[in-house]
Amino acid sequence: MKYPIGIQTFEKIIAGGYTYVDKTELVYKLVSSGEYYFLSRPRRFGKSLLTTTLEAYFQGKKELFKSLAMERLEQNWVKYPVFHLDFSGEVYDSIQSVKEQIVTHFEKWEVLYGKDETGKRIGTRFANLLQRAYERTGQKAVILIDEYDKPLTDTIGQQKIQDKNREILQSLYGVLKKADKYIQFAFLTGVTRYGKLGIFSAANNPKDLSMSDEYATICGITESELHTYFDDEVQLFADKLSVSKSDMYAMLKRKFDGYHFSERSEDVYNPFSLLNALSDKKILNYWYATGTPTYLVKILGKNDIDIPSFDDKLLTTGEMLATFGNGENNVIAALYQSGYLTIKGYQDECYLLGFPNEEVSEGFTRVLIPNYTKSDTSDRKDLDLVKLRQFVNADDVDAFMTQIQLIMSQVPFESTEPKLIEANFRNMLYLMIRSTGHKVSVEHPVLGGRIDVFFETEKYVYIIECKRDQSAKEALSQIDEKKYAKKISSADKHIVKVGVNFSTEERNMTEWVVE
């Protein structure tokens, strides 16, 4: 089987004989139902592949759709002038970079449709291009814009450049309204939805498909598609790891599945990670390894967030999820749209959010820990976390508590407010244990109280009680007084109780007692 890893162009996938998960039935529904669309999806989720599929369709390349659903559905192939503008692959960190990218595309299109010297401004020049394309071909234009938001997310924290980029983009996207009579279809993709950019409030604003039940699976790979297209490969994977096929499917699901883009969306796998895993026959953090968006790191660094609430406990509204706006302070929207959080449930017109899968939860903690610590090198931080994982997996309590203490010594704890220091300590304790691959519950509810930190390994259950400026023995005594151990159902696992004292003055754990 040929996996289309790193190939984001529909024509190259089909012509090269790579496996293509057929999404053309949804593409046909899309092009038959309206004219202006926007779709937000995380990076590496197939937005560019979808855009180039639309491009091939509107270019009338019928031969590429042989044996796909589109061949059966489309009876009237028409070739349209296609204007495909891709903002990915460039860094827009200067005032001129966006304009240069747009002008480069304009010059290419003007070779085909002629140049009008009177149109100097971006919007006017583009509108004139669309008009000439219609006059020369007799067909309205198709506009495809991939990663429309990148010039803005690249410049978070650089207000002057971002404002200029916003002005240029508003002029470009304003053509959707200005030249409507020359446009057959328009489709924009991105990671974030900038509500104040202007394109979502104009008369011809794109219909936002990002949280549509109908198009929830237009990017990514569903469970049924995994079985249909890759069943033999999953069997080969299972054979390599000496596990059953059903166990192999379960491993892939835990690691890479779990995305939901609407309240009634079926599970969607991250296609980049899944295809890499099937190709390599290894379970690795492929998506995380490609890097975290710079804008997300900047946003997280500027905001104080309750990290443990991300484990399937975070309630928010659809409005908050849909729009990033100017608000680099909207942490939840940024995390959801970038793929670090996903929809886990829907109740009372609110969405319940959490990590989609193990790859993301582990990757997220590895992103955040460097923001908390002051270690000089990323290699040192990674090595510290690798050691921590080894100690936790070995259930060596003193060793992993010592390692936590070592990592904690790298945390600046800049606040002087004791409660904020304690909150940062809890966040760090959660992040470090979560980074080892184990699900952690902070303020874990039991009858008659709440356990500060609770997690399980293959053989053990850990109950950790934390005190500030007291003693580890007092913390351990509270576990016994509240009878936490008796309230935990764990017939086949040994319960380990850990009392911890955190010193406000030393900004670290100073002692712990294990029983």
C-alpha cells in the first residue's frame, strides 16, 4: 500500500497510485448546496487535500475521479477559472510578506487572463482579475484560499504587523462581496476563525462548516473508513506487535482517534498520525512531533489557565468555540481550533471539552512544561520527562517523587501570592504525571471529600494529598482520617498513599511520606 504521507495534492495522490480515502460524496454535496464556505480544522488534518480536491473538480478533471463517488454523482462536468491562493509554507513576519505572496499569485493569473494597469490596490486588482476571467472563459470564477488566517496567527504579539496584515486581507477577502456576480464558488480554510476580520459579517459571508454535523467527517478518517481502506494493514501491524487485530484497533483508537467537530459528530482519527503509524508500524506521537503552532505557545504564555479541567470537564459555548477574533485571550477557542481540545459531550446548549486522545494529552503537557520551567535546554527538559516516565512506569515512588522535585526546582514561581504559588504547584504536578501517559484526576471526588491528586498505573493506585507549609505526615494523616483508600474501588491493584508538603518559601516539595 502506498501512503500519501506529506502529499497534500489530490491530483498527485490519484496519479501516483496512493491510497485515497474517498470524500468526494461530501465534496459533491458541498458544491451542489451553496456558493461560499469556510472550514476550520487543526493543522495536518487534510484541509489542503480537500482544497485541491475541489480545485481538480472545478478544473473539470473528470479522469481523476474514476472509481470515486464523484464519478457516479456528477453528470455535467464544467471547467471553471480557478483562483487557488495558499498561505501555508510561508512565515508572515514582515509588513511586506503578505502583499508579496498575494502579488505573486496575481502575476501568475494575469498571464492567463490579462493585466489591468489601472487596478493597483489588492482588492481592486483581484476583482478586475475575476471580471476578465469571466469575460475570457464565459464561466464564473472559483476562489480557493488555504490557511487564510496564517498571516494573522504568525504575527500574534506583533500588533503593528498584524494590523497591516489584517488590512491587506480585508481588502482581499472583501472581493467576495464586491465581485459576487463573477464568483461561482468560494472556499476558505484555516485553523482559527477571526470573527473581526470582516469576511464573516459581510453580505456574502461564507457559511461556516466547522461545527456542522453534515460535514463533520469531510477531513480526517472515521472508524468505518479505517476498516474499509486499511484493514489488511492493521492486521500486518497487529502481527508485527504480536497482538490481536481487535487489540490493534483499540490501540490506534486510544492513541489517534477521538476528534469530534460537532455535537453529533462520529469519532474522527487524526489522518496524519494514523497514516504514519500504519506506514511505520509504530505507535508514536507523530502529530505532536511536527511542532506546536507558535501562536498557541504565545497565548498559553499570556494566560493563567486551570489545566486539570481539560480532562473532559471543561464547559463552554458554541460562540466561544467558533470565534478567535482579535482575542488572543480566548484560550479555549485557540486550544479547540488548534486540535488540543475537542468536543466530548453536549448538554444544556454547552459543549463539554477534553483531550481527544493519548497523543494529544501527552503532547500538550510536553508543550506546557517548558513554559513553566527555566531549564536552559529543551534536551534537558525532555530527558527529565523521560526519566520521570520510567520511574512512574516502574512504580518507584521515591524515585519519581525525587524527579518531580528536580523538575519543580526549575519552575520560577514568579507570583508572591501563596494561593497562586500553590495553584501553579498543582498545575505542574498534574502536568508532570500526565506527561507520563497516565490520566490524572485533581480534586478527585469521593464520598466525604476530594483527593488532591489521584492516578493509576498498571499495578498501583496512587492517592496524593498535598499540604502547604505544614508537614507530609499531616497530609498522610488526612488520607487516613478521610478514609480515602477505602472509598477507592480497586480490587486488583495495590493502593499507595503519599503525603506531600509544599514550601511556599522554597517554592518546591520539601518532603513526602509514602505508605
